[in-house]
Amino acid sequence: MGLETLERRTGVALWRQVADQIRQAVLPGLGAGAKLPPETALAETFGVNRHTVRAAIAALEKEGILRAEQGRGTFVNDRKRLRYPIGRRTRFSSGLENQAQTRSGKLVSSRTVPAPPPVASALALPDAASVVELATVSSADSVAISSATSWFDAARFGTIAEVYAETGSITAALARLGVADYTRKSTAVEARHASSEDLSLLALSPGAIVLLTRAIDIDADGRPVLYGESRFAADRVELMIDTAP
């Protein structure tokens, strides 16, 4: 992939454009552990000053793509993207069990609210029915992989926030509340820039891309049990659509 001309009047900061081009055009030609070219060389390549390059490199360091070693330079991290399978039974922990030694979920916040129209529709609930809304972060080997917002019928799963806080697992929480198994009804995927909240939760730099999934899960009787929106850090995860029965 070749270098693209930087746009100075698009509203996108130059350092962000440089960071994106380092990611897309420079890093693919370097192996894991390779040393990044000097700041002066990168500044000349992109036609910007060293401060802009330094800000771009700092952003990529924060996202875990690069690492700086005092007195030696900046190197490409050897961490590979995790492959997250999306299929009939989509589960965070089991989906990554052969790729990460530890997987965990943390409850960020919870509340009971009237269901927004898209949530009511997804859960087949009357308009403004009460739902429990959970904000969570999932990590693999202590690195935040995704942040999510999930909604559940409050009449059926009114205590799911407490159970999730204890178990750190949606699957375990649903099992404790009477749903022994559930399957994926639908998943929609799109890419977008991370919100300010996701930047903080996932330790990303401004302008970072997340992969957004919108999913509905159903129980054995076909009743919706969960509608969720998950944001995966695009530099840490690739989504793999599993078509196996």
C-alpha cells in the first residue's frame, strides 16, 4: 500500500493522518520486532515536522502497536490480532480460549431504563418496557479488547447486573438466571471512530477505529434474551464469521 497525500483542511489532525499511514503503509513492510525508521526520516517522508511524527508514534504506542525502548528506538510490537469468532454460539471466553491465557469481563455501570425503540424492537418488548442496561469491558491477558452495552428484559433478568458483577460473564449470569443455552439470531458489523468513552475504556488514542457489532441472542424457545452493541479495538481483534452449523 502506497503513501497517500496528507489533507490539511479535512478536520482530521495531521498527527492522526500520519499515524494511520504508518499503520497502513509503513508497518506492513516491517516484521514483528523491527525498528521503526527515525523520526527525521518519517518527517521527511510525510512532509511534516518531527513534533507531528512524535505525536503519531505516541498514539500508536498507546494503542500497543509500537513500543519505545530508551536509547534504542521504537519497535513494532509482536502482538498479533486476536481472532474473535462470530457464529451460532458466540462467547467471549471460549472464543479466545486458545489465544489468550486469561479472559475476563468487568461491569462498568448498570441501570434500569425504559427501552429505547431499537432495543424494544430487538427484544420483542412493548414500547418503553423496562430494560436493564449493562456497560462492560472485556479483556484478554489484561488488555482491553472490547467495550459493550447490553440490554435485557428487566421483568425477566432484573438482577443480571449483580450476577454479572460477581461472575464477569454474560453466559454464566444468564445460566444462573435460568437460561442454560442461547444462540445468536443476528449480527450486524460496521467500522467507526471510537467515542471518547471507548477511547478511555479501551486505552485508545483519538481517531482510533473500532469494529461495532449489533447482536441479538435468543433462548431455546426463540425468545430474545439479549440485545448488545460491542465495540472491538480494530488493531487488537479481527472478527471471524463462523458459518459452521
